[in-house]
Amino acid sequence: MNLLNKTVLLTGASGGIGQALARELAQKGARLYLVGRNEKAMTLLQNTLPHPERHNIALMRSYSDEEISALAARFLKDGGLDILINNAGSSCFALFEEQSFDDIREQIRTNIEIPALLTRALLDKMNTPGIVLNIGSIFGEIGHPAWSVYSATKAATHRFSEALSRELQGSGITVLYAAPRATETLLNNDHVYALNRKLGNNTDSPVYVAARLARLLEKEQKCYRFGMMERLFVKINAWFPTVVDGALGKKLPVIQEFARKSVRGDNK
């Protein structure tokens, strides 16, 4: 899809990937609806984009049913929506037994409930051809210690995308799925970065991820997983999960060490 003059709704617009993606899409001439909970950050972002007057902010204090319905209603008078990007995410790096009920609920609500509700509310407001892009994670396809709930919610994102794509065949709306690997954003704390360095895990910059996501939209590529080794690991996990059990088992003491440090420190 040519992104010039396309209307794009982007959730999580104030986060690292969200801000980088907003800049990438605006450079390509898209008209953006920046959606999120941090009004100050989104306003600052809007003012740095090319032609800020072309873009809009939609503050969602709690993503209540009323807020979601009001957001959807805006597209009845604004000419419809071309692209919906469910990018907002929540993660808690901690052993499962040390995650609070609120930690668990926040990840489930942010990573799967809100994207599903938004997609449901906006689907009949979309122009055809249109695109829904759901941002998952490599951890949605490789269950990883200390990210148990996050992995579960991102696995749900993957299957939601797959099922909805099949359901919407022939409708003119295409559903895409992208699975980034470790990315340098505030979603991860210092202990996550230290763990990645210790284990030799590769990380991507938000700018790189944003450029690849924009390309994904232009090509309308159905599914993309970041990282050559990560893609290989996903395949091994699907066909020979006991091999992955063994590989992660060897790393488990290190993962546990950093996860416990994270809980004792700053884990938001």
C-alpha cells in the first residue's frame, strides 16, 4: 500500500517504537491519529512531525468502552480509516511467582484485550483496501522464562492475527503480523539490557524496527519476524521444542538472577 495521504491510527504512540514509527509514517506522507495515555508525550511528538496540522491526538485515559467507541465515531466524519496499527504493549520482566495480580492483568489487558476491542470497534470504519497491523513479539512464539505472561499474550496476538486474516479473506481488509525481537525501548528496564548483554542477545533500535514495519505495510507482507537467528529458533521451537527446553534450561540460572534483581529494583 502506498502510504501517501493514508489515514493511520497508531496505538502506543508515545513509546519508543511508536514514536519512531510515527516519524517514519509521517515522512512517507501518512495522516496520523496518535493514540495513547501520555498526552504530553504525544503532543511533543506531533509538534516534531512534518506538517503537524495533518495529525491528530486521541488521548485514552483507560481505554474504556466509551473512549474506544468515541474514537471509532471520529472516523464516521473524517473519511474512514486506512490502517490500524495495534502497537501499544506492556511487559513485566519477572519470574511468574513474583508477578502481582496487577502485573498479570495489565499485560493481558494491554497486549490482547485492548487491541481486540479496538479492532472490533474500528473494523467497519475502515476503507477498502485497508490494513490491520498487529505488533507481536518473538517471545509470542518462543515461551521464555521470566516473560511467561508476556509470552502468552503475544502468542494470543499471533493467533488473533492469523484467525482474523482468514476470516476477512475477500473483504478488502488485510491483517498483518510482525514479531520484533529485543528492542531498545523503555518497555525494558536496565536489568533486561544487562541480561541481553550477558547472554549475547541481539537488540534492534526503534528506528530500525519502524523502518521495517513501514516497509511491511508498503509490501503488505502477511507475517514478519525480526532477526535471522530468532526466525531459526522459532522453527526449532515448533519442530523440536525439547532442544529449546535444553538451550534455555542452561541459561535459566542467569535469567533467574537478573529477573530477581529486576523485581527488587525498578520493573515498570
